[in-house]
Amino acid sequence: MSPAQTSPPRPRARRRRFGWPQRVFSQVLLMQLAIATGVTVLATGLFLAPLSAQLDDQAMRRALAIAGTTASPRLAAELTATRPSARGPVQTEAERIRTSTGAEYVVVMDARGVRWSHTDPAEIGRRVSTDPTDVLAGHEVMEIDSGTLGRSARGKMPLRDADGRIVGAVSVGIEYDSVRDRLLAAIPGLLAYAGGALAAGALAAYLISRRLQRQTHDLAFSDISALLAEREAMLHGIREGVVALDRNGSVRLMNDEAQRLLGLGPEAAGRPLDEVLGRGRTADVLAGRVTGEDLLTVRGHRVLIANRMPTDDGGAVATLRDRTELERLGRELDSTRGLIDALRAQDHEHANRMHTLLGLLELEMHEEAVEFVTEVVGVHRATAEQVTEKVHDPLLAALLVGKATVAAERGASLRLAPDSLLPDRLVDPRELVTVVGNLVDNALDAVAGTPGARIDVSFRTEGRTVVLRVTDSGPGVPEERRELIFTEGWSTKALPSHGKRGLGLALVRRLAERRGGTARVADGLDGGAEFTIVLPDALTEPEPEPDLAAEAGPDLAVRRQKAEPDPTARRPEAGPDLAVRRQEAEPDAALRGPVPEPVEEAR
């Protein structure tokens, strides 16, 4: 096998293909040069076309003016008084005028069309080569025509005597080659101007293309199209809101997630940000009036984290992340930790009580043990009953009982105002639970570590409106901060486990304002802070009470007795006789077996 057969095949040299360039810079430059060249050629042609006609008209008018000057009554008198001759007065006058004006010829003819003058004396006495009918009829004639002397621009004027009779005509010709020479002489200068304009246009096109090259990063049109498609897919595919603003603060674009988080639609594009969102912290954060990283803001029921990045054209791009679920989980974690702490404290307290009870039993102090247990149970039951008698909604009552336990563990007392009354007709109990929970938590933080810490909660209803007041014995809120504390992200407390604060009071105000109510803070009567929340339409309409009198019947008293049982049977009262208390608490004990004798029980 020959070496030529064993050697690997050589790759073919790739032919360089010349075609339409792909770069935006090159395409724009070529298009602008083509446009500038086409415009220059078109303008030059449009200028040359009327220039030629204008030069012809000027030549014909000049010939007519010379003919009008030549056709004088004196020349008419010489025409009628002499015969055509190469040395006659008519020939002499015509040649003089031709020489002085630079005309190609000055021909004087009689009424028969016979020449009396000509540049070639041999033509004198002969009939003219063109039809003289129009001029001999008294009309002025201008034309471009060919004769014995070639092509010329002609002007013909009737020759009249002293009485105004036409006795002949004067025909003057301007050599047409001179007209063409003037046209050709004008072309170089015109082309020079056109070339200068084309050069200036080419330079401007190059500079514009270079600027476009820098702005497009020397990309091809196909690359730009692909990037736009990728941008659209990315913007509308990511689960993070993106809002682009121009230098005037108007919305340039907004992806689907941003529309969902802000509660807006596609019609927001092109409108000012303050007009779209209204006045508030969200608009201030997106517009850059509030600076920082990971700024908190509340939009509707959503808690958002916003970041803003300025762009080179004076605008900005803001990103939004939904933190509502995370914030809720963080608050639930804080609540769970607080509940665990309360349960741990109760467990410790319960252990102490059990030790006390064990000691009483070991000392055979049975009556004292019973009284101790009854007192402990009664205190807790009294607290729960006090809350449920005034707050009929189970969720809110459970919240207040739990908060009372937490407050007691922290060395504070949580009390419900004596005139408080909240019926079980709440439209949204969870909403009021959020409001009360945030206010009580803030009050607990405010009174922590202060002697005689106290928190008072009051509910008052006015029709369907609920008025809530939470008063604490803490240091209060300075007047200059009473509006600032309701701002999202503002707080003087240490960061919790979920890393953000400054949302509780902001949510309270937002919930109140969403119902058309208010949230404000003032000084309490005994110092501290008093938060007043007004929630219109927080209660449903009361149901009409049934008319028991209309339900006449022999068993009306029985129905009333079933509807209103004896309140004395709710719980056993403490007393010295244990057997009597057991009999009251267990009236059916006889069904289970004989009751031991008191002596045996004492032993």
C-alpha cells in the first residue's frame, strides 16, 4: 500500500462565503451607506434634469431677446428699400449684432421667407430652411431645432415697419453645443458637492453604527431575537417578581409573578409607579425612596421582600419575593416556643403543687389537701370562666386564656376589662385573633422586667363595629414614633428566629384599614401605651330571638328548664365534709357499689 493511500485525507479548505453580514453594526452601516448613496444619486439626477431644461429655456429666451432688439423699424426700412446682398445694409447690421452678442447666426428674412442676411453670404437670397409661417403671422417663436448650421436654440421675432406692418422676420440662433457645454461644465461641481454630502453621510452612518455596536455588544440580529425570546421565557417563568422602571419612574415591564404579588394587571405597563400602586411603603421601596437590601413591605395580605438595582439608563429593576408563608411559619414557631415555655413553667408549677399535695397526704392532713386542690383548680377555672363569660368566640377566648398563662409566667397580669363583651358573631375570627395576638405580644415585650407589669384588654361593640383596646404599664411610645411603629420593617427589638421584625403592627393597621377602620396608639391613663383598633363590619347581623310565648303548650316550663339548667349544679363547692362533696360530685355512686363508712375513710 502506497504512502498516499495510508495518509489521512486532508480536510478541504473552506471557501469563504461572501454574503449579507450578520452583525448589527455591519448591517446597519451597509444599509445607511446604501441609503445615503441612493439619496445622493437621486438628488443629483433630480437636479440635473431641470438644469438641462432650464439652460435650454435660457438659451431660447436669449435668442428671442436678441431677435427683438434686432427687429427695429430702421432695419425694416432698410429691408424694404434695398435688395438682398452680401454687402447690403441689412447683412452688415445683422453681422454686427451677431458678433457683439455671440449668437450663432442672425438671419433677417422678408415676408416671403427669403434671407437678407446669413453667416454664410452664399445663403443670402435663398429661402430659409424652416417654416416661417408662425413668425410671419405675427407670433414670437422659441424652439430647439436643426437648420443649415446644425442644432440650435432659436428665437424668432416679426419685423414691422413704422406703420406696424409685418415686412419680414428676424431669426436668431444660439449654438446648442454651448448649452450642452454649460450643462457638462456644471456636472463636476455638482458631483463634487454630491460626493461631499455622501462622505458626510457615510461618516455619520459609521459613527451611528459604532454607537449601535457598543449598545448591542456587537451581536447579530438572530442573537438579539434569541435573547429577547429567552428573556421573555425567563421573566415569565421564574417564581420571583420582576418590575422594571424607566428614568421617569414609570413601569417599563412587569412579569407574571410581580403582577400576582402586587395584584396588578398588564395595563400597569407604561404608567407611573405611584399611580399604579398608590402612596405607601411598597411604592417608596420600588421607587428607591427607601434604600437598603431585603426591604420588607406589605401589599394586601402578602409580606414581600424587595431589592432594587439601578440601571445605566437611569431606570431600575426591582425584584420581589413572597415571604408570606415563611413569615407565618416564623410567627407560628415563635408562638410555639412561647407555648413550650409556658408549658414548661406550668409543668414546674404543677410539680411543686404535686409535692405539696404529697406532703399533705403523708402528714394525713386530708382536709387541707382537698382544700388545696380545690383552690388551685378553682383559680384556673375562674380565669377561664371569666374570659368565656365576656368573650363568646372560642378561638379568641382560647387565645386570651393562653396569653394569660404566658403573662403570668413572665411575671405580668393579663386582665379583661369588666365592661368587655364580644358576642360570637365575628365575620372573620382569625383576623381578630391576629390583631389581638400581635398587640398582646408587643405589650408583653414592653412590660417585661418592669415591676407591677399589667396588660388590660377591652372589647366594646357598636352595632357591627368592634373597638379593641390593649393597654400596658410599660414605658409607652414617644409621640414622634407613634406613626413610625406601624411601618413595615421598623422595630426596636432583636431579630427573632425567622430573621425579620416590624410586621406585627403593620399587619394590624393593614387589617384595620382594609375594613375601613383605624389603628392608633396614645398614652394610657396610668402611663404606658394604649392601642385602639376600630374594625367596622367585624360582626354579623344578630339573629332574631325565637318567640317562646308563641310556642304555647303544656310543656313550656319543661322546655325552659332544659334550656336553662340549674347553675348551682355546674361544679361542687368546697366544704369540710368530704363524703358530702363526693356524693354531690358523684350522685350515682350507689350504682357502682357500697360507699365506705366515714370512719374507714378517715383512717
